[in-house]
Amino acid sequence: MITIHSSAMASLIDKRQPLDLIDVRTKQEFRSFHIRGARSFPLRELLAAKLLRGRKREATEPLYIICNNRVRASLAAGMLTGAGCRQPVVVDGGMNTWVRQGLPVVCKKPFWNVARECFRRGLMGVTRGFALVISGLFCVSSMVVSFQRSLEAKLDMVNPIPSKPR
């Protein structure tokens, strides 16, 4: 199986190289975001022979395949090879790596940047963790103050303060 790194794929797209790129994720995954110029062919609905007949590029040209993490793309590459595709090329790491590297995507609806969202959620987790530590410190400090007061009260009972002589 031939693979291409996501940065090399991005370079081909940036250079406006004519290429065939199919996305074998589900329709919903594709609609949420995809690579510019990619066509959606969900793996469950993939008819390899029909796809190869409908290609605009020559049969000797590479057919790039992407999914989320390479698993479905590898399966699709096997199906396409069996149907006569001469050069299926799987995008290594899939959309997960593509997005993690901050490479451009197309969104039909407002799209939150996955990396930014993960960072934000990470900060929220750190903030929550910090809040838990702070609240824990307050809890401990209030327990210490409470313990100190109860200890002082017990000491007062054992050693009453002598009264002043009259």
C-alpha cells in the first residue's frame, strides 16, 4: 500500500496540482469538515468499479484516499485495487493528523477548530483542576482553623485563665 504524509498532500494541494482525492468517512463526517477538492464516497456505500469509471483523471494517475485515521482508507484502497485501480494512495494519519497539523479544511457550517477546542478544553481542565486544588486548600485550611479553635477551647477547659487577685 502506498501512503503519503498529510503535509506532502497539503503541498500538492497548495501547488494546485490536479488530483483525485476521495474521503471515505461518513456523509455526516464529511459535511462537518473536509479537504478542499475532496469528494465524498463513504466506505459503506463505496462501489469501486463505479468510482473508477467516473474518474476525471487518467487511470495511471494516483487516487488519494483519506478517512479519519487511515483504517477505512486502507480498506478502500484494497477494494479499489481489486477493482483495477493502479495507484491508490492513502493519506497517512487521515483527517486526525490533517487537523492536528492545522492544515486547511472546508466547512459548510461554522466549524470550531479542533486543535483550538482541545486546547480550550485542556485549559478548562487545568482551570477546574486548579479550582479543585484551591477549594481543597480552603477546605484543609478551614479544617485546621476549626481544629485549632477546638484545641484552644479544650485547653481553656483544662487550664482556666487565673483570675486577677482582688
